[in-house]
Amino acid sequence: MSDLNGNWDIRLEFLRGKARHSAQLELEGEDLKGRYRSQYGEQEVHGRVQGNVVEMPVGIHYQACGCSYGFRGKVEGDVIRGEVNMGEYWTGSWEARKGS
């Protein structure tokens, strides 16, 4: 298993568009925690890692609106790739690369 602690650059691809976000993550056993940053601000992360599978729900809130991102992906070295479920806003793909 790779070291998931640190800063990650996240690229998201949706049905109609792309976005770049980031996260600072810490792994303690199977518990993943940290901070998630998007154009709408910064939120806490509380997820799980089992083997090389990462599950990370993130609630994105801006003013009176919100969206839940359900990240699920596989770790391969300093890269995590997978699918993000946004409920009523469909699904997309994501890739995170560990920063320096």
C-alpha cells in the first residue's frame, strides 16, 4: 500500500465538464481523514481504505446549495483512480495524483 498521507491534486470529469480540486489526507489504519478543497470552499473528509480501495464521501456546500460526492477508487502508487457518484447529478470519473 502506498503512503496516502499528504497533498493530492484531483481532476474530475463529468458528463458536461471538468474540475480540479485538491485534498490533504491522513491515513490512520483504515480511517482516512483530512481537508477537501474546491471552488466552493473547504470541507472535512472522513473516509475508509481497505486494501487498495479508497471510499471517500465529501459534502460540497455553497450558499444554500449542496452536492454529495461519493468517491471510490483504487490506489496505484501515487495515483488514485475511480468513479465519483454525485447522486441526482450523475456520476463522473476522478484521478488524484500525490503532490510534492
